[in-house]
Amino acid sequence: MLLLNPKKYNVEFPDKESKEMMLKTIEWFEKKGLKKIKEDFHNRTWPEDFVEFQKQHKIFAKLLTPAGYGAPDNRWDTYRIYHWAELMGFYGIAYWYVWDVSQLGICPIWMGSNEEAKHKAAKLLEEGHVFAFGLSEKEHGADIYSSDMMLYPQGDGTYKANGDKYYIGNGNKAAMISTFGKIADTGEYVFFCVDSRHPNYECVKNTVAHQNYVSEYALHDYPITEADITEKGQKAWDNMLNTVNVCKFNLGPGAIGIATHAFYEAIEHAANRNLYGKYVTDFPHVKNLFMDAYLRICAMKLFNLRAVDYMRTASKDDRRYLLYDPLCKMKVTREGEEVINLLWDVIAAKGFEKEPYFEMATQEIRMFPKLEGTVHVNMALVVKFMTNYFFNPKEFPVIPKCDGPQNDAFLMDQGPTSGLGKVQFHDYNIAYNSIDLPNIRVIKEQIATFKEFLAKATPTKEQSNDIDYLLAMGELMTVVAYGQLIIENAKIYNVDDDILDMIFDLLVRDFSKYAVQLYQKKSNTPAQLEYCIKMIKNPVPDVEKFKRVWEKHVYPLKDEYKMNP
């Protein structure tokens, strides 16, 4: 079974400790129960109890400390991190968030050149502390080139830090906040660490009405020494971008966890509700909604897990993950939104009730596409890879499933972030030609037409400078890369051909939808319009296949999971 079920947790790890970590966490949440989780959600209670739990079991230390620091068996294991992130999303974004922003906060330290700071961070993780990432500012938002956070040299090798950071998770409790700014006299970028408990640190407020603590903080002549500085200059800039690249993939499994829990709750409700002499799950339109929701969750998980493999095998000569990673953030999270919308159409007003998990899911799923760069920012990144992805493939060794206990060292030592346009990919046709299913044949036709569009009806200079037009093209490209990794992973996880073909029934429809959106752009030439029309296709219908997937895989989930009250 692809879907996470905490009460039948079947993820295998190469070491006993990792599995025990997940099972202890499940036990803690199930003992806490849904009623208390919802109470904390409504009361906007910061998850102090969860922080204490992870402290007791040194969970953040195990997950977020690379080999060579802290305990001898520590490792930065992206496979394990994926499963932890999914589990956190399953139980609530407050738990996912306090951990995710700790990861963001610790990465610039590991990527930096200050060994003293690294050993300090390892010790603080062992003690159970949380971390934070001080990047964005109220006046500049996503404009990370502009920073008013300044280090002022004092003439004796020390500095005074002054400035304000905004929208910073864990700013209320973090023992080390990796703060991005500039050195006042040179304009050089710098990363330095501050402690939220210091008297010159002001936690101004929580900027959101949520149990997450998303702070505004200010530094007032905060004393900084070289021991607090993790990096300066261009490398500080590179470490900032590399941190975001490493951490944004966590948004995908978080969304998968939310969507999965909501699915269980929705189908359990619908399967036991009788209307007009029928159970709700007997209605054809309801079956369609549940089918689409289930298939989208399966696709999300297959893609995100395969992206993990590319992250774990990345190197200076293989940076393919830089395409798949933003898709985890923008594509998977938006698919999570779509799943919630589909399920909400089934349970209707039930989705507003305060006791079930679903009400929380409807709010929390909306956050994921907005965090760590908007969808549009990430799409603009994806478009940079388009030419090489379609027209300049490179041979690479086949990447296997990477679930071993390795330390993913390259992620903390990636080097310069420039040269994205030079990143090459293996030929997507290898995946698409590896299996012959009706709807994969259809999408291959759509992809071929899109490639021809790019080659023969190439966007004009004006269109290429129009971000709105590029975003529309980017949507089509994302479907291609998304489907490619789904096919690759379906083989690894022995996914039923019926499920795989039904997933591509969805993707054919999605591709057509995005083709229509591109068609509607006012700057299209007649040739471009013609190609857009050719990209619009119907999936291959198969009533018997639908019935098999429903009866074998979807409907039985009504009895699979219900959280302890």
C-alpha cells in the first residue's frame, strides 16, 4: 500500500533506530489523540509538548546532524527525512513547521566554514533545542538581494548587529538563528548566528494567528564576534540559496501527509453515511472524486520519493535534483490542495466541523504552496531548465532506490549556485518508452507536440520576457518531469499497471488544461495557437479498469485508519 498508515506502519529502514524513531513518534501522537491536537490548533498553542518529546528522544539531533558531528551514528539521511516530514504533515503542520524551520536554520551552519559554530550547533541539537532561519524582511519580502540587516564593524574585530527580520519561524525559542545580512562598510553578504534568549534580541511579535510561531525579531546592537559568523561573501549567498534548495523538498511530503490523513477521514465518513437508501460511496460522482483524490496522492508520493533518490545521488556533475526539488515544493503541494478540494466536495459541510482532522487540513494545506518561495518563483526556476531538458539530454547511470543509511554529504557542500542553465538531464523518453499503457501513449503524443511547439513555434523575445507566458509553458513542462519520475518509481515500488494508467488518465487531463491556459494568452501567434489545440486530448476511458482500482485499492481504505480520539 502506497498510502501512509500509522497504525500499520510498513516503511522499512536499514537500521532499527530509524524505524523505532517513527514508531515512537506515532505512539506519541496517537496517545495525545485527535481531540487534544484539535484543541491546541484552535487555541493556537505552540507545540512545546512536541519539542519536549523530541528532546527526550534526541530526534532533531538524529535527523539534522550530519556525520562527523555529535553522536557517532548521526547522518543527514534524506530518505529518513522524507518519511519524517510526511509523518509530521499527517498529524499537523505545527509539528512539521517547528522541525522544518529548524532544518532551515541549521543548514547554513553545516554549509559554513566555522567549525566552532558547527560543534556548538551539534551540542544544542543534542540538548533538544530548536533553530531558525533569519532571511526575509518586512520591507523586502522575497527580494533577498536587498537586506537592511547590518553588521557594523567596531574596529576590534567585533561587530554590532542591527536590523529586523520578518516571518521567521521559531523566532520565539531558537537557540541559534542563522541570520542573513550585510557587513555595513563593505556591503558583503554574511551569515551569523544569534540567540533568541540574548537581551539584545527582541522577539517583536508572532506575525500570524496560528499555533506556529512566525516571528518578527529585531537586533539592537547585538554583539557579534567571528565565532558567531558562519560565512561571508559570495559563499554566504550560495549557502543561503543551497539551504532553501535542500529544505524546500520537505513541503512535498508535508502536503502528502495532510492529504493522506484527510483522505482516510473523508472515505470513512462517506462509506458509513446513508442517503436516499444508498451509502455516499455508492454514488458514481463520489467514486470519481475519491478515485481522483487517491490517484493524486499516489502520484505525489511516487514523485517525491523518486526526487529523494536524485537528491541523495547529487554531485557537482549531477545536479538534476535542482529541477525535481522545486516540483516537490510547487507541484506536489498544489496537488495536495486539489486533493483537499476533491474530498471537500464529498463531505461538504462536514469539512467545517471543529472536531475532525479535516477542518484543520483545509487551512493548513493552503500554507504549503506559499512557503519557501511562491509557486511563481519556483516555476520561474523550473523554466530555466526547459531547453536542456527537452533538447540537450545527457547520459547518466540509472539511479537506484536510495534508502540506505548513507550521509548525504554533498547537500552540505554544493558549492556555487550559478550556472543553472548548464544543468543537464537524462532523456525523459527513456521512462516514457519503458512501459506501454493506453494513457501513457496519449501523453507521449501531447509531449511530442509541446516539444515541436518549442522548436517550431518558438516563443518570441517578447513572450520570453513575459513571466505570465513563461509560467503557462512551465506548467506543461512540470507535467512531463512529474510523469517521468512517477514512471521510474512505479517500477521500483511495483505499482499496479491499472493504478499507473489511471494516474496518467489524470495527467492527460492536466496537460490538456494547461494547454488551454496557454492557448488563452493574447500574444500567441496563429502557429502557436494551432499547436495548443493539438495538445488538447482526452484520456482513454476504461470502465473495467476504473472498477478494478476502486474495488481493490480505493474503497477498502474506508476501514484502514482512524486516529485515536
